[in-house]
Amino acid sequence: SELIPVARSGGITTIMIRPSGGVIAGQTSIAQLSGWTAPEMVKNYEAGLQVIWPTAKKQQDELHEFLEEARLYDRLRTEAKKQDRLGPLTDPRLEALRPYIKREKPVFVEAQTRKAIAEALLFAEKEKLDIILTGGTDAWKLADELKNRKVPVILGPVMRSPMSKDDPSDAPYANAGRLFEAGVKFCIRSDDASNSRNAPFEAAMAVAYGLPQEQGLRAVTLSAAEVLGIEDQVGSLTPEKTASLVILDGGPLQHTSNIKGVFIAGKPFAPDSRQIRFYNRYRQRLLEHKSPTTKERSDETAE
């Protein structure tokens, strides 16, 4: 994909790939942007379960029923294994849910509004699920609740409009700062693949609206790794971790800074992408199209 070198040239070295569509969208994966094949790039194919929180009560009830079915399936399979007998036939859908209903892996719940976030928190408590809130535009309205329940937030995009017309226009920008003040564990995302290179600028906007500078940088490095549970591999320059880093000629959250080099798992990459190649091509066209000299202008005037 052309989006991979675009993201790399923006200083992105590690990503979370999340599916979309439906209530249970699928499982998320963690990958590094270096490698020729999927096994080389993907570090965890089943990092978490992606749920798009439904607003309709009917869909919420269907989600509850599906989880109950998964629990029954898990119990029957576990008992059959202990008693060394045949259990239910393997169901790939229910089999995939077993680590989540047993709280072995997190469930990523996409919710933006205050109502959706509150419903998701109550649902997780009732179903005994370990969740990570994603999106969270209105998370600042429930900051204390998120802290008390120890629910991390993958916040973003920061640069967006408020969810309610009654909210301050800068509410999404100040969201991260308010979560930090409340003691909520969070990181910042760019939301989609085509804009993944903008993650540092999403953090920069949060810094401009109250998030401390060092926390802004942490939100797209170590904090992100901690939320995803991969802080032992990436997120900081520490011995024994993967050698993934970015070299810049200025502050990492400054729009005017240029990326001079990218290392992923110790392998160097030049900051090159389709967009950079197009920029250089058309810039060269402008340079080659020289303006008329003084003599040429004089000749044209004389004619």
C-alpha cells in the first residue's frame, strides 16, 4: 500500500489496524511498518476485539445475547476438555470470543458521545469485560468515571467538531488536557490510515489547548504503547526494546520540523513517499519554467 511509506515519512513506525463495520467489527492487529510479508510486519494478529458501540437498544440486547452464547460455549468446551470427552462443535465466531469473555484480552469499544460512553461503561461492568475506549470525543465529560473504573482511552481525532452544539468549540482540542488532569490513562490516535501521518499534529493541537508538552509527545509514543500493552517492545529508547525511532531537525510536534530519518526494528528508511515524489516532481517543473530575463522583457516591450 502507498499509505505505508506515507505513514513512515510522517514518523509513524508502529500501528494498530482496526476493522470497521457492524457491532462486532473483528479483531485488531499490531504491526510495524517494516517488512516484505505480513508475518514480518504483524506482531500480534489478535490484539483485541473491536466493538462499535450501537445506539439502538435492540443491537445492545443482541450483543448481550451473543456474549451469553459465547460464555455457554466456553463453559461446555472447558468442561468437555477436563472430562476428556467431545464437546460442542468448534464455532469460529464463538471460539474467537473466548479470550475476551475470560478477560485475557481487551475489548476496544468505539464510542464518541457522553451517552454512548456511559452505556459502554455500564455494559462492560455488567458483562465483566476489560475495555479500552476508542474515539472518546466526550470522554472529558466522564473523566472521573473513567479514572475510577481504570478504563484507558485511545483519543482521537483531536481535530474535529464537538459532539454537541452546546459544547465549547474547542472541547475536542482540550479533551486530552482534561483527561490528563483527571488522571485518566490515554493516548492519541489519528483515526484512519490515510491520515495516520497526522498523529503528531493531533497531539500538537492538544498541547496548544492545555496538555503539557511532554505529555503530548508521550501520548503518541510510550502512552500509546502502554495502552496497547506493548510497552516492553516499543514506545521509548530503552535497552532490550525494538530499535524504532525517528530523527528530526526540530521539535517532534512542530509542523515546521522535517523528518530526516526513520528506523524501524533497526532498519533505516529514507523519508520518502508518493506525496514527496509528486512534490519534488512539480517543484522541479516550476524551477525549470524560468521567468523572462530583463533583455527578453525589453525586446517584448520594443515589439
